[in-house]
Amino acid sequence: MKRRRRAGITRRSMMRSAAAAAMFGPLFQATEGSVSGQERVNKNSAPSTLKITDMRACRVAANYDYPLIRIDTNQGVYGLGEVRDAGVEGIALILKAHLLGKNPLNIEANLRTARQFANHGRMGGGYSALDMALHDIAGKVYGVPAHRLIGNKNHDRVRIYADTTSHPDPKVYAERMRKRRAMGLTFFKMDLQSSMLKDRPGALNERGVCTEKGLGYLCEYIAAIRDVLPPGAPLAADHFGRLNVNDSIRYARAFEPYQLSWAEDLLQISEGAIHPYLNWQAYKTISDATVTPVLTGEDIFGLQGGFQELLDHHAVDAIHPDIETSGGLLETKKIADYATMRGIQVAMHHAGSPIGGFAGYHCASTFGDNFLAMENHALDMPWWQDLVTGVPKPIIENGYVKVPDDRPGLGLELNDAVVKQHLRRPGYFEPTPMFDDLIVSGFHTGGAWPHYDETGKWCNCVTYE
């Protein structure tokens, strides 16, 4: 009798196992139609035993260098990430020792370990690159695009805005913007440096800030740009110079007739140890004094200790996270959702490679209707999109990027040959044994040491009394 009962349980267990395999098995395979060696490997991935074995890096020489990382695993699945543009890969590599042997699918646990080493500006780049690479791995293992790991896809395409470099001659500047329009873009941004007026008598004060006369000249550039754009086309402006609160208010008020989409990072003077972009009191003073929308945030890391106070106090009209500083996909999604709750619009800064670009596109596709556009700062670099394979080309078409649904993870791979042509320094994802041991840490005892223990006995041991 007992023997039959055991046999019955065994049969039921087998049936349950078969049903589970049928239901969940596809989650642990790459999407159908895979063509790359990387995706073929993924079909054999065993998520419960997946371990991080290495982190390597290289740096692409560009207008703002692109530090790229690759996280390898014991099953051949790897993930790509990108440190903030014009940063260095070392800010990510110092996290390697904290990750070796960990399961990359435990994304939040791995990020909690790394968070203590992240901060604003380029210091957020390592954490952000790690987040991207972990989501790339997880998407490949589960056979889903990265955006499915963080939320619902609300946008099939992401609108792109283009930064446009300045020129002292308004006509030349307008021609540069006309070429942006000819590229098919529908959202525009201009650099509007006060320094363009340095040769005009009476335009700048002794601090290099525009006088009333200078503001008139500055607005002539906006008018010239407006003349070559469709009526009502979104136009933002940036790079005004070292402005304090009162300067910022004067500039923003002068721009009001031109209905800018936003004036970016107006405040550039710190108060004490507070970064200008974290000074919500100052930004609220500026925002409350003008109808020109005020935006900041490209150098802010995280929601807590970062964007939260700006949002809670409605200190700005829009925020501007850069996924390579703000914390990668997971943290940037939290920031955008919080902004939605507070009724604040969201744009995304980006001056990096397609690796960080597609991390941003996946992330932005999950945002709400308060999303505006994401930057591309490489429109004049014809080889930018050639750095990667696996995505439709051109990447930007009619001013938008299509967010991939048919490929797992970030949905792309590096074009090794092209990347190698543009390296800042020799070496393409070379071994990094010098980062195997801890370089940065929190509380870390290091193991046994020679001393008298609590009984008075001499030992080479661990005690904490």
C-alpha cells in the first residue's frame, strides 16, 4: 500500500514538473529566430546557477568618450553597460570585486551592494553601467526585452531631440538648425552661450553675464532659429553661462516671448556645498518668477537624495535625468514614476553611445504621458550607429527611435570591428585582474588578525570584543 502511494506521488510530481517546464521553460530561452552566438548560448542558461565571473571594459573616442563595460557569466551570457559620457570605465570596474560570484539576476540586491559607491555627476556612472548590464543579462536569460523587466511599454517609439552647437553669426547658426530639421527631427535644442557676445560692446558685464542689451542680442539667436523651424516646433535652450538666481530669472523672462520648451540648467553658481542642480529652494525661486519652463537634472543620481526634493517642492517644470548618471533603468524608472505622481514632465539627457542610448529608449518606453523626448548628441558622427548591430538602421528615423520588442535584453551587440577602430586607448575588453580584490568598500574586517582573544589566549583569529 505504501509502495503504491509513493509511486503515485512520484507520478504526480513528474506531471507537475512537466507542466512547469511547459509553462516556464520559454522564459529561460532566447527569443525565436536568434542568429547570434550570444543568443544561442542563452537557450542553455540555468538561471539558478548563473554567476558573475568577470567585468571588462573599453573606451570609445568620441565627442564625449564612451566608457563601455561587459559583465561575463559562467554560462556564456554577458551584459553590456555604459558609464556616463566623458567619464572613465574605472568608476565601474571598482565594483567588480563586489559582484564576482553573485547571481546577476538578483538585480536589486547587486545594486544595493553598489549604491554606497555612487554619487552625482560622473560618480553615478559605474552604478548606472552596472544596472544596464544586469538588465541586459536578465533580458537575455528570460528571453524578454529590457523594458519588460521594469514596467509596461507605453511608447513604441521614443522621440529624439537634437542638441545643436552654436555659432556667433545668427545666420550660420540658423543654417545648422535647418540641417537638423532636414534630418527629420521634430524636437530641437540650441546652445545659447552668453560668451557668443564677447565681442559686442556692452553686451556682457564683468562676470560674463548678459546685460539688458546682451539679452536682446541673445534673443536674436532664438528668433533666427524660430524662423527656420515649423511654427510651434518644440525648441529648448542650454549653456547660458555662470548664472546666479537673479541672472537666471532675468534670462528666463527675456525668453518668454519665444515659448521655449525649457531653459536648461540655468543656475550654475553653487551655494556653499550644495550643487546648483540640487538647490531646490533656488530653483523654485526661479521657476516661480517666470513662465519659461525650467529644467535641470542631468547630473543628479537617484530619487532619494537626488530628484525627490526638486519634485516634492515643484521646484522645476521638468526634470532631465541621464540614464548613465541617474542610476540606470531601474532607478530612472522610479524617478520618472515619481515625477508623474508630482505632475512634473520628464526629458532625458544623453550624450553617449547606442549602448546607453538603447538602455534609455527601453526605459523611456515605460514612462507616462509626461515624457517629452530624449537627447542625441552624435548626429554629426556618421559611425555612431555603426558601433552596434542587431537593431534597425537608421536608428533614428523621422525623429524617433523604435523600441525593440523582438530581441532580448538591450537588443543589440557591439560591432567589434567598428568599436576597435575608435578606441581611445589600446585594448578591447582585456582582462582586469587588478580589480578582482576590493578597492572600495564599506565596513570590511579583512579576516583574522593576531591578538589576545576574550579569554586572554593569543590567537590569529576573528573576535569582535
